[in-house]
Amino acid sequence: MSVNIKVIGEGCDRCDTLFNNTIEAVAELQLDAEIEKIENLIEIVKLGVLSAPSLMVDGKLLVSGQVASTEKIIKLLKKYQ
């Protein structure tokens, strides 16, 4: 079963770093996941996210307003394996 991951932010360097760290974490875990980058402000508001960058997995906000390291993301995603 595929995991839906959203990296949320308006395209800043910090958002790009979180996106790249997420890709690395998914690859290391060999997780079956769909990774989306949400940069449209209207979509961000619809998701209820108030700070960027943020990481949402299967509709649950796991990281908000910070760039999580690849290692931290791996820890957060292990329960989705």
C-alpha cells in the first residue's frame, strides 16, 4: 500500500531541502510512497498548514515550520513500512 507524502511550502530553499531529505529517506527505507510538493498557497491553506516547510504523511502533519533531517524523517516514516 502506497503512502501519500506531501512536502508543503511555497518553493523556498528550506522547502526544497525538506523535499530532498524526504526523497532520500523514502529511498533509504525503500518505502512505497507518492511524494508531492505542494507550493500553491490556496492548496496549502486548504490543507490547514500554517507554517512552512511542513511534511504531511497520509493526511497527518508530522513536521511543521522546520527542515527535518533525513535521519529524522526516516524515524518518522518507519511506522509506515
